[in-house]
Amino acid sequence: MDKFKKIYEENTILDNLFLQKYNHDDLVRKNKLELLVEIGELANETRCFKYWSQKKVNQELMELEYADCLIMTLCFFNYLKISLDEEFPFLEKKYDIIDTLANLYILASSFYIKEEKLTIKKIFVLLIQLGHDLGMTDDEIINVTLIKIKEDEKRLLNA
């Protein structure tokens, strides 16, 4: 997981900016719901379940929604003090994109109810695998996430 340290570090800066501006008691619960929403937005952009539609995937929008999912996941890494140097679960089974998204919903719903480090780590591992399944390399995952973090920082500082 060491290769993802740059987005981890940049996301920590973003999280601190959010905390300075919006720190309140309900932030964690709202962020847990946001993770579920972001997974849904990503599913929508993949179009993987829209068998009736002829519309093509907008790769750029899909990648930005994907980055939002990673950003929210890393937010919980900071909240729970998870380091990328820790052990991460190995994916026992390879899923297709539809089942991966469904499993992300299941895990994120479970995390909403009970904040466990292992659950958010599983979400991270599954998201990385999903990024690969969506055609991105690790470098592309890192680059698009850094772009999205910088956009979010700019938006936050100008709000």
C-alpha cells in the first residue's frame, strides 16, 4: 500500500481543512452516508448495470467519481488513525464490477453501523481492485485522486 502514500498524505491535508471549516459532532455520521452516496455515483458513472442504455461511459467523470470514493475512504483512515504501513486484507475472491460495487455497498453499510478498521481497510482494497477493473493503473488511480483532492481543496478555500 506504500505506493498510495502520496494520496494519503494529501488527503490528510484536505481532511484538516474540512475540520477547520466544518468541525461538528455529526461530521462522521454524515461522512459515512457520503461514502455510500459516492459509491452510488460511481456505480451510475460506470453504467455497468444499465443494460438498456446506449450511452457510452464518460471515462473522465467515472474516474472523478472513483476518486471521490477513495477520498472518503481515506478520510476514515485519518479518523481511525489507520496507516498504510499496516496489514491489509487480501481479496479472497475476484468479483466482476457489478458484484464489486454491491460488495462496496455492503461493506460501507456495515461501516455505517459499526466503525471497524478492518471494514474500511476492506473497502480500500476493494476500491483499488475496482480501479484496476475499470482500466486504471495504480499511477492513474493516484493521479486522478490527486487532481480531485486539489479541486476539493480549491473549492473549500474559496467557499
